[in-house]
Amino acid sequence: MNSFWLAFSKFWFKLVGWRLASGVPPEIRQAMMIAAPHTSNWDFIHARAAFFLMRRNVRFTVKKEWTDIPVLGKLMMSLGALPIDRSKNNSMVEAMAELFKQYPELIILITPEGTRKYQPRWRRGYYHAAQAANVPILLGYLDYSRKEAGVGPAVYPTGNYDADEETIKAFYRTKQGRFPEQGIR
């Protein structure tokens, strides 16, 4: 755990008046984690701070080339970036499933909306990667109405995407993004 980012996260939450409501259950060592609703660029800062406060190594995937840039690459890696070499594997689902084989403790953060605007159809890669790796899907959230960050229940993929997605979205409908009109309906 990076002590600088932990101290910064404590300072940040105090400065902006946010609180940590819940964390990743300690028995869960590997998972895909959804970050939703994703309606603002500020979401990354609040979410990243929350995960440092949880003292869990939550990672996010980036193209390997981003980590090759001298200063930016070091910053990205310190924030939890996990480089993916797309020249070796064009399937992000397969690449993420392989990462779970490499790391016995790994939580990968993903925004299935794929944008900060309202998106009625989510990208399904997070679901297929969780299924392929046989890991749960954690429901990470930011609720701007309560200034609260946390992790909801774990959802174990059943193979029925539509039913599982409805369960997931029902949870997120109780959370408000920075721009509520762009959130989950």
C-alpha cells in the first residue's frame, strides 16, 4: 500500500466531505468490480481515494503504451494501472481472465457504461471476464447525494446475463451520480 496515496485519500475525503460507507469483504480476494454510476471525471478521484482508504489493491486496465510514458506511466502504475499488451491478445475478456491466473489477489475495476453519459446498454466484457475467471462481480459505487463511496453486494454470474444485469442495475438505481440525469435508469 502506497502511504502517500493513503494519506492523500484521507485528506481528500476530509476536504470534500465524503465518507467511506463499506469496503470489499475480506474473504473476496479476486473479483471484477463495476464502478457506477459513472457520470463525471471526478468519479475516478473519489473512487481511487475510496479504494486506498479500504486498503485494497483495486486495479484498472490500461493500454501498455500508457505505462511506457516516463512520468505518466509511473503515476498511472502508482494509482493501480494494470498494463494490457493488446499486441499479444486482442480480446480484453481473455486478457483480464489471464490476469486473474497471474495474480492470486486481484480486483479489476471497470466502468461498463463505457462513457460518462447515459447509456442504456452496458458493455458486457466485465461479465464475461468474471465468468471466464470464475470470480464474483462487486458493485462499487459513488453516491453523490450522500457523499458516500462503498461496495455493495457481490453478484456471482449465473450465465443469464439479462437477469444478472437487472439485479446489478436495480442496486445502482439507488445511487446518484454527480449528474443524475446521466445515470442508470
